[in-house]
Amino acid sequence: MPDYTLEDCYLAQGFRLVCGVDEAGRGPLAGPVFAAACILPPGLRIPGLNDSKKLSEKRRNALFDCICQNALAYAVASASPEEIDALNILHADMLAMRRAVQALSPAPDLALIDGNVARDFPLPAYPVIRGDARSCSIAAASILAKVSRDRLCLEYDRLYPEYGFAKHKGYGTPQHIDALRRLGPCPIHRRSFLRFLGDSS
């Protein structure tokens, strides 16, 4: 379970506000990649807080509300399918993360980034492998990003009901791939992710 060991380590070094940062939606064939940044009060206990991938949708939604109510600051940002196609997914992911961090108020003075890359942040930023299972701040950010993206996918389902976005959230399930082969891509598809169809235009 995540805890505050990493946050406490950096606070003991003199940093004042440490944020956790995570993303959601690197792998889907459609929609933006989302990122969230979150600063939690030191030692705040949120029962059940964990990596968003290990939680049910109902639990994620409840924790989302709890995090929003108790965080010192949080922000959610994204990079569009067009930006993903232009930059590649890693660079778009970093862009969304930087946008989330820069939207925080008060501003942090250190960021803990889930994963093994922390690139071009305007403040000290450190990658944390499996950070959403180790750090409460990163776990909270993972939930904010995941729930925010899933809710957008429900809006996409209303706009493009034939693709089934409410169910697969843009991931490459057999249902989604079948819809792509029958209908072709819609405006929110990542064209650079669709080369397996033989037409990414």
C-alpha cells in the first residue's frame, strides 16, 4: 500500500510542498492522455487509497471525491489526440504532466513522477517506478487522472455511440477494433496508433 515515506523524505530535506503526478490513457487508441498532480496534507489518511488500476470503478469514484475535498491542491490536464500524433505518446504524456503541475495553486517545489522518466519540468522532478503503489500523492493523482478520463469517455460514447467508448474507454478491445474496421476512425482517434488497420490517415 502507498504511504508517505517518499514525501516525508523530501520534506525533511527542506522542500515545502511535494506533489505526486500520474497519467491515465497512454495505451488507448482514442482520446487524450490525462495527467493529474496532487498535493496532500502531510500524513493525511484516506482509507483504501491505492493505485487506481487496483480499485473498482465505484471505489475510484468515491476516492476521487475524497481527494478533491481534502487535497491542499490538485489539477487535471491532458494532451489531445492531435498532440499525441504530433509528439508521440511519451512526449505528450510529459506535456500533460507538466500542464497539471503548472496548474497547481499553491505551486509545489518538488514533483514525484510515476514511472521512469521525468522530463523538462520547471521544478525538481524525480521519477518513481511503481510510484502509484508507493506514494500516497502519486496514488491520489492516479485516481484523479483515471476517473477524469473515464468520465470524458462517457461523453465520447454519447457523441460516437457506435464505437462503445463507455465500455472500453478507447482501449483496443475486439469490440473497438471491429468498430474501427467497419466504420473507420472518428475525430478522437489517435491516427498514429491505427497503423495496424493499414490506414492511419
